[in-house]
Amino acid sequence: MEDQIIVKDCNGNTLESGDTVIVTQDLKVKGGTNLKRGTVIKKIRVTEDTDAIECKVDGSTLVLKTIYLKKKS
């Protein structure tokens, strides 16, 4: 039996691949545009790291820490 990776947002809600999240504070992105608070990110991908997710923003693939994200209900 394979262990499932449980990824949680800043409020403790479980995140899954394909979910939509909202950025909770302004984030500086190296070599790209900054992410403003309230930015909606669709179709996230869960990584093997329980503290990070992968997503695409403006055509660029980013890895974001889950402490800066909340699940959109």
C-alpha cells in the first residue's frame, strides 16, 4: 500500500491536485512578475514535498510554499 502525501494550506485544509488556491500575501518571484495578495491560482499540482505545490502563473511554472496559500471554496 502506497503512502499518500497530505498537503495542507495555511488554514489546515487539505489540498489536492487540480484545486484552486488564493495567495494570502504579496510574494516576490525571482525573474518574473510578483504575485499580489488575492491572486487566484487554478489547477495546482501536489508535489512530494508536503510544504509546497507546483502551479503555472502567466506561463511560468512555480513552486510555492503552502503557508502562503489558502484553498478557494
